[in-house]
Amino acid sequence: MPYINVKIASKLTIEQKRTIAKEFSETIERVANKPKPSCYIVFDEILRENWAKGETILSDQDAAKQRDS
């Protein structure tokens, strides 16, 4: 039973989630010979204030980019 955890620092629309689920499950089926219905996909949408790249919080990075533009 394949398990895929998609962590993203933003919100996805339901249509985006459908597309990702379709394409990921098709890839697992094609590459690993696992049937699509056996593939579990979980979406973790994380607030950008709860995600850092190195020492920089992503929401701080976003604010800095807005100030600079």
C-alpha cells in the first residue's frame, strides 16, 4: 500500500488536489506496478509562518519580497 505525503506551504484548491492525486497515483501504478486504488495520498497544507527554510520563516520571506517590490 503506497503512502504519499504532500507537504506544501500554501493552500491548494480541490481541483489542484484532484490533479496531483491522479498524476501521483498514475505514476505509482506505472513505475511500481501498484494499483491506483491502493495508493494513499495525504495533503498537509502548512501555514507559511510554520515553515522555515534555513533560519528564514517563509512568511517573513514573503513580507520582505512585498516590501522590496
